[in-house]
Amino acid sequence: MELITTYICKKGDIGVHDNMFGGVLLGLIDDAAASYASQICDTQKIVTLKIDELIFKSPVKVGSLLKIYGKVERFGTTSIRLYIEVRKHNVRTGDQEIVTHTNIKFVRI
């Protein structure tokens, strides 16, 4: 898998339970995956068609460093499906913990 982007969780990303909002994380995934798909397909003329189920396996707190990885699952004539994985990265130890993962499909417009 290829590292697509890195993001630090900020106070504005946090909800009432002191965890990152799921919608914020979903937006990060969509943005990172769209950029990656555009790069692979050599076009910006793509839109998100489908995001598969997301299960949040680990909470994200303020200051957490998130790394978003991706790989191509399927490359068609007008679409691309990517596997995306979000991991919390511990800067002290280098350990990573999976926060969530999904498949996301884009189509050319």
C-alpha cells in the first residue's frame, strides 16, 4: 500500500465525547482517495460513486497523527476502486493502529 496523506487531529475535529467526528474522518478519506485516484487516472474528472461500510475500530484523539494508505483494487475503463486504510501513527514508537478501512469507487465524468 502507498501512503497517500498524513493528518493531525485538531480540536475542531472533535465531538462531545472527545473523539474525532466520523464525518470528519469520512471527509478525509474521500479527499485523500479522490486525489490518489486522480493521480492514477491522470484526470480530475472523477466523482465518488460509492464508499463501502466503515467500522471505526479505534478512537482518534486531539494530536493523533493519522496516516491514510491506499491501493488500487480494480481499474476499469471508466471507474477505479481503491482500498483505503486509516492508521494512527505513534511518533515515539513508530507503531500503527488501524482506525478504519474501506473500499471506495470513483467514476469518470
